[in-house]
Amino acid sequence: MILTGEGSGSLKIIEFEGCSVDGEPADSCYEWFSYRPPMPRVSRQTDVFAFGCAVYEVVTGRPPYHELEGSDDRYQEVEHLYATNRYPDVTCLPAPLGALIKGYWYGDFSSMGEVLRELQVFVSLSF
């Protein structure tokens, strides 16, 4: 994510995960806290879910379930939490933002285009 000086200052989301380099296969790998099985390994839904995790990290300054970072079993622990629809608490965030993040995690958005439209509504109501 990059803050730009364009206009009133904006956030550009740049993500190179899954890009091919030097003709190699376009692989994707999510961090331990931003992937929720049993989704297909890479899909629009996994991207939306990972975006929710990125927004959560930007807003709180910590990745989801940061308290498990030092655990050797963090992959399994987070996988179990996500598989049972247990996500970090967002009640301390402004209500619309917390609801948006939960929507990313619960699969309420089927594409980043839907996410962008909802973010534009959020921004127009917030400022």
C-alpha cells in the first residue's frame, strides 16, 4: 500500500502476489494470518479475505491474531479459528469500518470491484 500526494492524498493498493517473474509460473502465497481454508488456494475470495486482513493491519497496526505470532502452531491455530468463523474483534474500530472488515472475512464480497464500490460509499459518508 502506498500513500500518494495526488489530489488530497490517496492510498494506492499495489499487490504483486501471484505475478509471474521471468516467465515462471504465477504462484501465490498468503501470510499465515491472511488465508482461510478450505477456500481454493487462490481465488477472488481469498484476495478479498486477504485484503480484509491488510486493512485490519493498517488500521490497528497489527496483523490479525498477532498474539499468535510467536507460536510454532500459529498456522494451525489461525486455520482453526478461521474455519470456525472466529475473527479478531473489530468492535473498537469505527462501526462502518469494522463492518466492512467483517464483510471481507465473512465472504460478503465476491470481487475487489465490489469492495472498491463499498469503500467509495464508506469514504463519501465519512468525510
